[in-house]
Amino acid sequence: MNTTAASAVQSIDWLAIAPPTLTAVVGLVVLVADLFLAERHKPLLGWVSIAGLAVAGLSLLPLRGGDKATFCLVSDGDVCSYVADDFTVAIQLLVLGGALLTALLSLHTVAEQKLPAGEYWFLLLSSAAGAALLPASRDLATLVIALEVASLPAFALVGLRRDDRRSSEAALKFFLSSVVATAVTLLGVSFVYATTGSMHVARVADGLTHVDPRLETLAQTGVALTLIGFAFKTAAVPFHFWVPDTYVGAPLPIAAYLSVIGKAVGFTGLIVVTVRAFPSYADVWGPATAVLAALTMTVGNVAALRQRPDHARSAVRLLAWSSVGQAGYLLVPIAAAGYADSAADAEHAIGATVAYALMYAAVNLGAFAVVALVAHAATRPGTSTGLRLTDHRSLYATRPLAALALGFFLLCLAGLPPGVIGLFAKVAVFSAVVDAGLGWLAVVMAVNVVIALYYYLQWTAALFRAPAPAETPATAAPAPGSGQPAASTSEAAADSGAPSGPGPEAGALAVRTAAPAGERARATDATADGARPRVPASLTATVALTTVIGVALSGAPQLVLHFASGTLF
């Protein structure tokens, strides 16, 4: 009897669960420490968070090359709820690395916008812990819990600027869409459980191969609803409507976080349920994912192409639509896995998605970091100044290193040299879709790559153009006796999303003339003296670090081939 009782006690592999556990523990430490720290010491919480994420990332080193599992069934040691295989380690590297860069990018934002430090860092670490748990989840209950732990703190992070109407609206849209996605996912999971009698991915996959004919409709509905729920999380069209407004309303580091980690969460869950849990329904989710991929990349790229450079926050909005287009590329290998002849071929296709996601994470976070740098250096911090595409014109003349870094990131996203890693990532995705025999999807992707080239190159070219002509006294003078600049109406229109003039130059001019006369004079004097606004060291470090990562990846593109050709599960 004692032997039987002892055998029912599960042993926990603490090394396997170290990455998400350490992240969660540091989040709790930060939350408690916030209660006792004086206001002047609150910046220490950011550095503690960065150190915790770094330690959690280092805990991945012992997990390389080995399959560790824990929380396994006593009756069957091969059926586990947590598995740290190569796929898990790769996604956890992306999540923890992306969260670390986001934290570094957030240091100046928390101080400048006077965000509650303890809550901010706790929510960021909690979301990162859930995102790190998700790729290791091998039962549907743990998968949904990890998904919600990653998502719920993100709602609060988006709306943390309580005095900003745009931030509140963004949080509400994000919350409502995610709640619907969660409800749909839970309904689908419950149908799958009712059909198979198990929550473990391995047993679900086995159970769906011989479903009782009377439950066939229930099983199909469960599979469909589960996939729809994850399509919301990945911002796949037509479930993408929350993305632009959420990114624009969120603090800039959180927009960067959602563009990378938010997508990693959705795609990881989609990969686990399709390739591992529902392989017997590949003839259903394969074509459906292919259609979603085609729609997502097309809608995202066309919408990005239509962004007006002089509109308020047009740089962030373009990156938001660009992330929707990039989501389409990430969906392509998952669709290809549905057409694979064997499980090994399906896993090779998934490797292309992982490789592309690693490239995208580094360069997209870098692009957001440069936008944040330009916004901080603007004459009027706290407004939309610095967040327009027109504000990046002739950036090379004032900040050549930042311009070169942003140009490199945009070329990586476009898949052009010297962004070699972006080119290789796109080739890996093309290879996966061609091998699967999806010629039509390869053609759609090729057309979308050309569309994306236009707006990426247009932004890149603007960085190196000559400065815009100086404003004339007539346009710079404020209305007599009003105490306000004549162009204040133009900026108000731009902040509301309406055109502020006939073209990009008018938008840039509106920004310059909107500043109060004293502020314009100080800016002019500073320019004349050769002085520039001081950029926080954390922003500079984020741009430098993402540039180094991007250049290193471009120097070793064989890493993409390693992920694309290897078996991660």
C-alpha cells in the first residue's frame, strides 16, 4: 500500500521548468519590493526585471540538445504535461530574449510617462512567464492557462496610461477580442475533450484517429473552434481588427512586445494543436491555414502600403500593419505542414516558421527601438511628434547610426541585402510551401513580398533624403493675439488620423509649426549650437543590441537552415 501511494507522487524536474518559473518568481519579487521602495529607488525594479530575464534566459543552456519532461502520467511516463524539447527551447529563447529587449526599451518609458513601476514590471514579467510556459505545454488545459497568463497582463499593460483616452480604447478593444478568442478556444477544447476523453496532446491525437461516428461532428466542431481561437491570437485576417488601434494606443515598448511575443504565443499554440494534437485533421486545417495565410499577408501589406506619412503615429501604424503581413508569412509553413506526407516532413515545415520568427523578433524590436529613439528626441515629447513617418526624413543627417540601423532592420523585413537573414528566412518559407505543392500560395507570397518592398524601401529612402526646406516666417508665425501657433489645427487633425495637409511635407511642417514660439526658438538655438536632445542609454543600448543580433544572424544565415531542416519536436 505504501509502495502504491509512493508511486502516485510525481517528481518535478526543476531544471526543465526553470525558465518560466524564474521569470514568475522575479515578477513576484518586483511586486513585493515595490511596496517597500521609496519613489526615488523605483528605477531599480526595472534593472531587477532585466537581470531576472537574463538569468531565466541563461537557464536555457542546460536544456539544449536534450528532451526533458515532467508532470507525466504515473500510468504512462511518455504522456507528459510539460516537455522541454528543441522546439520549446527555441521559442523560450525568442520569448525571453524579446522580453529582455522590451524591458530595456521600457526603462525610459516608465520614467518619462510616469507609469506605475511596480505594476508595469510585474505585468511584463507575468506575461513573459506565461509565454515561456506555452511552448512546453503538452496538454490542452496547460496550453489554455499559459495562453491566458500571457494575455491577461498584456491587457493591463496596454491601458496602463489611465489618463490617455487612446490607451483606454486600445485596451478595451484588445480585451474584448481576446475574451472572445478565449471563449471560442475553451469551447473547442471542451468538445475535443468530450470526444477523446483526454486533455493530453499525445492522447488527443490518438483519440481523434478513431472517433465514434456519433461524435464525429462534435470532434470536427471542436477542432474548428480551437483553430479559430488561436487565429484570433495570431491576428490572422479576419481576426486582426484589434491590431492597429491597440499598437497605436499602447506604450511604444508594449506595442513592440505585442508585435513579437504576442505573435509568438499565438503561433506556438497553433503549432502545438495542429501538428501535435490534430494531425489526423490535416486535410481540414491545412487548406484553412493556407487561405488564412494568403488573406493575412495581403490585407496587412496593402493596408501598410496605404498609410499616409504625415498622419499622426503613422510609423507605429505602418509597423502594426506590417506585423499583420508578417503574420501571413509565419502562417505559410504551418499550412505546408498540413500537406506533408509524414510527421517528419510536417516538423521540418514548422522549422521554417521558427526560423522566420527568430529573425522577425530581432529586427522588428530593433525597428520599434529606433522609432522610440526618434520620438524621444523630438521637440515635443509626449505628443505624436516623432511617431510620424515624416519625422524620420533625413534622419541620417542628424543621427546617422540610428538611420543605418533602421534601414538595416527594414531591409531585413523586406528580405533584401544586406539584411541577409531576412532573405534566407523568406527563402526557407518559400522552400517549405513549394515542397508542399502549394504553388498558388507561393505565387501569392511572391506578390506580397513585392508589395512590401515598396513601403519598406520608401521608408528606408526617406531616412537618407535631404532635409525638408526650412519653414517660412509666414507659416511659422502664430495667429495675432491668440497665443497659439497657426498650425495647431493641422496637428489636431493629424492626431485624429485626418490628413494635415496635401502631402508628407505638409505633415512635417505642421509638426514644426505647432510648437510654441519659445519652444521653437529653443529648438532653433539648440540646432544652431549643434546640440541634440540627450537619448537615454537604455534606448541606445536596445538599438545597438538588436543591430548586433541582426548583423550576427546575417553573418551566419546557416542558422535559418539549421532550424528549417532540423526536427524540433
